[in-house]
Amino acid sequence: MRVAPGLLAVVLLAGGCTADGQASAPVTLPFAAAGEIVGRNGSTMRITPRGVVYWKGFDDAKPSAKWFLLVAYRVETTGTVDHIPAATPNGGLFWTKGEQAVTRMQGNVRTLPWTGYIKDVASVDIPADGHADYVQSLDVPERGGTLVYTGQDGRQLRWPLPEQDSGEGTDEVIEYIKHAY
């Protein structure tokens, strides 16, 4: 099979490889540490997981696995207006542990009552030197694991997740749960 040189470069870069075909190693950071990503418009941005909540659900909002994992995170611009790229089948935030991987499109996250109320993933411009806070909902089989962000450039950031509710930025979801249930 013959592949056009330009197409090969696109495939290698999209797969997390450098232009010379070398795999780019994932970067593992402590939870709540900022990692650099490429914004939709190509600028350097920072993404920081801030807090986690594990929730068993209630009545009509139950996880298909075992837990709803709610991850609060902040995205910051560094000098120019930009926004986080839309999630793709191979990119965005997801959860992993061992051989298991869960994206935001899996499980029962669409049944969560705060869908549309809490800012989760949006392609809204963030002002230069500004930030936006989001809460990502995932339907996971167990506590802990690793939060992974794969960028549009193929680079991957990883944060080991605490096994207990911790951090900040989840207050809005917790208040919603308390009032709704």
C-alpha cells in the first residue's frame, strides 16, 4: 500500500507521534497540577483537574457501571482568546484504569439531571489570560483510576485520581444533587 507523505504525517501526529514518527510519551502530573494543551485555534492553554466526586446516582439517574465520576477542571488561556477543542473519539477527557477506558459518551451520563444546567464541555471562547470552569461526568466501574486528556495534537496528559471525593469546583453539582434528591 502506498500512502501520501502528507497523509502519513497527519496520521502520525494524530496518533500521538512526533513529525519524525517517534511516539510522544504521555505526561503524568499530580492531581490538581496544570498541564499544557493546544487550544482549538492553536494557542497554548492550560488544563487543571480541580476536584472529584463519586456518586452512586438515584432512582432515574443510575450509572450503568458503578459510579458517576464528576471531575471539575479549569481551562486557562495564555495570552490569546481560544477554547478547548471539542472531544473526539480519540481525544478529550476520559477515564482509564488497567485495560478499561471510559469516555463521556459511554454509560448513563446523558440521564444526569444537571445535563444542560452545569457547564460541562463547551466550545465557547475564553478571553485572553482568562479561564473557564467545567465539570465532566463519566460513568466508571470503580473509584480511582487515571484522568486522561488527549489533545488534538496527539499529546496526552494523565492525572492519577483520588479514590475519595476531594478538591474544589464540584460545589455546584453537589448543591444540585442535594436539592434535586
